[in-house]
Amino acid sequence: MAAPDGMFITFEGIDGSGKSTQARLLADRIPDAVLTREPGGSPGAEEIRALLLTGDPARWSAETEILLFTAARRDHLEKTIRPALLAGRTVICDRFADSTRIYQGATRGDLRAAVDRLHDLMIGQEPDLTFIIDMDPVLALERGLARRSGEDRFEEMGLAFQETLRHGFLHLAHDHPERCVVIAGQRPPEEIAAEIAAQVAARMEPV
Ligand code: TMP
């Protein structure tokens, strides 16, 4: 398969961290950007999203979740991400494989090796740049549940779960400094957006 040309930027963080707002604000600054999300981002993957995010928190085991999130990602990659990158467009994705590495790989037993093997086999794509929006889980959880989107399965797993996620994301950033940038999320959105735009501008001309 040909190497993609466009830049692939992802946003990660715990639930309620403000990353979706930041993904949108960045997309507003880049004329040709494709703004997309996971789980979802293609018709088939959006159907899988509904299975994953609604219902009883105990509905799926972490292992089953790994398979469903990866199935959704494969469809998203085939139908949306790769075609856009090959067309030279910037793809901005609200969550990607790092979410599976942390939510499924590091919260309910150590399943990281399984996540990584499946990723290598079925996805094999990493972002060029990942913004990890860091946030106090107490504040983030209030925001997340306050939205009551009906897609609260992971928010309902509670504060300790969100604390584990936060540490997981910070460790991941530490392990991948070549692509991960940690952003302090407890600031006005415009201030955060300006910092993110500056980081992107340093890697891509012009923003
Ligand atoms: P969102 O709230 O950012 O739209 O994300 C949906 C939820 O799905 C969020 O609670 C995180 C979770 N999730 C995983 O557990 N694993 C994944 O691989 C992805 C992409 C999301």
C-alpha cells in the first residue's frame, strides 16, 4: 500500500477532558482537514459505536471490546482515514488506537500485548502527532456525566477507572515522545487551542 501523504493528528484523553472541542477547534484552522472520530467515522463503524457505548457497563468484557473497537477502526481506516491521507488531506481524529491501548489494555487486567498484536495485524497505522489532553478526573467526570449523552458506558465505570486511564495516557506519552504532546486541559479552550495550533505549525506549514 502506498505511503499516505497527509498528516494524521489524533486527540486522546479521559472522558470529559475537552479533547473533542480541541479537535474541532484545530479542524477549523486547517482548510482541507477531515475531522473524524472513534469509535465511528464511517457508516459501519458508527453502527459498532452504538453497540460499544450504550447499555450496561458490564455488557462486554475487555477482550470483546478490543475486538469490536478494532473492527470499527479497520472499517474507519479503509473507508475514511486512508483515502483522505492518500489524497494529501490532514486527518484529525478524536481518539484512535491509543484509546484501545489504555481503556482496554490497561484498566481491567494487563491486555496491552493482545491490543498491540491485533493492532499490528489489522491496523498498522500510527498518528504523526497525538495530543493528550490531561485533566483532573474529578472535574472531567463531572463534565462527562453532566452531558448525559446516552453514551456513558465508560463514564459510569467511575472515578478510580478514570484515574487509571489518566496515568495510562501519561505513561503512553512518556513512552512515545516522538509523536505525543501532553496538553494541560484545565485552561480556557481558546488558550489550549492556540498552544495546539503552534505545535502543529511547528510540524506543518502553513496552519
Ligand atoms: P468519546 O466519548 O470520546 O466519543 O469516546 C467514546 C468512549 O469510548 C470513551 O468513553 C472512550 C471509549 N473508547 C474505548 O474504550 N476504546 C477505544 O478504542 C475508543 C476509540 C474509545
